[in-house]
Amino acid sequence: MHKVSQIIVSLLLLISLFSCSQDENNKENTEKVNINKKWIVQNSTEFESVEFDTNGNYIIIKNETSKTSKKNAEIIVSGTYEVLDTDILLLSNFGSMKVDDSDPDNITFSIKYEGSDTYTYQLKVTKATEFTSTPKTDLLCDNTWKFTKKETIIDTVSLVNFSKAGTCFTNFSITSQEKGSYLEFGKWQWQDASETKIIITQIKSPEWVLDKDEEVEFEISGLNTGKLEMKEVFEGKTYNVAFDVLK
């Protein structure tokens, strides 16, 4: 009788261990890949990259062969996105995208243009190279920053996101108007190894930038979990620019 009891206890223990193992496997299989990154397209000459930020914006860079030049012309499509389902994104001004991340080593984005009933492209993508993780880089890139103005402009909101792939997203909106927001983006990088200054290029008209020649340098005077403070020198004068973390 004692042996029978031991056998039963052993069987119950094995069943319990097997069940726990299955639960862990299921948890791993259902864990979703974070799409808020820049993705490089591997299997298309038409599509170059797709990037999403944490504030609901996207950028798609495409290539178009110029009739007058052997070089490819760059086409940029941008807008906002929303999650329709666990794996389907609705992209404004573009269409929808189905994300297949069932195999984390073989992620695909399927494209369906607005007005179409079928997915016409299946893009194999990999994560773009990102800046090395440092305390300052993580603070800068892991938050959405809301521009704070000394002289308040009624109903206006400017949000900024810095991606570790080197993209600077900025959104401007008028909250009293239901016309959406204006998205602009450029490139950013640290100017020095001590990470005290950043350079932003290819960005034209955000309200928090004074120098509009598409290249501007900021000195980081303060950066913590709640606030980003920068200085811009424009026409011989130093101006302070401040952002709060969007909560």
C-alpha cells in the first residue's frame, strides 16, 4: 500500500511539473514583440524601412527609381497608427499592416493598401541598429517629452520622441480643433562621448526649435525621470528649452 501511495504521489508530481512547463511555453509563445522600433526591410527593393514610436506615429521609407537618374528617389509616408487587433495595425494615409511575430527570428509585416481587399506585400524585417544603451540614452529615448513654454500658447501641444535608431519625432496639435496633429521628424545623435550635446538634422519647423536651417545643436543642461532641459544658441543668444515627461 505504501508503494502504491508513493507511485501516485510521483505521478501527481510529474503531472504538475509538466503542466507548469506547458504554461511557461505558452507564455513565451504568446509574448508579443515590441514594434516601437525601426525595422529594416530585407526582401524588397521598394520598401526600405518601417518605424513606429511610442506616441502612435509611424514612418515608412520607400524607394522609387527616378526616370532621369539612376539613383533611387526616397519616398516618405508618415502618419499615426492604432492597434485594431493583437496583430493588425491601422496606418493613417496608408492602409493596414499585419504583424506576424510568431517566430521572433523571422518577423514579417504584411501590407494592405487603403481600398484594397488583399495583402499585397509580405515584408521580412529585422530591427535596425540602435545606439548603445546608457543611462542618458535610455532616459532620453524611453519617454515622450511634452514641450513646456514660458509664454503659453493656448491649446497647443508639442510632443517629442527620440528613438534609439536615431529618429526624432515631433507632434504639434491644437487641442481645441479636431484636425489631428502635425507630424515632423528628423535625425538625432549625441555630439560628444560624454553625452552633453545632441545634434538634430533634417527637421524644419517644430515650435521648440529656433534655428530653422535643418541642423540644430542643443546642450543638455538637465535630464532626469521627469524633465528634459536643453539650451540652444541662436543669433548669439542662448535660449532655454524645457520638456516634461508625458504621463
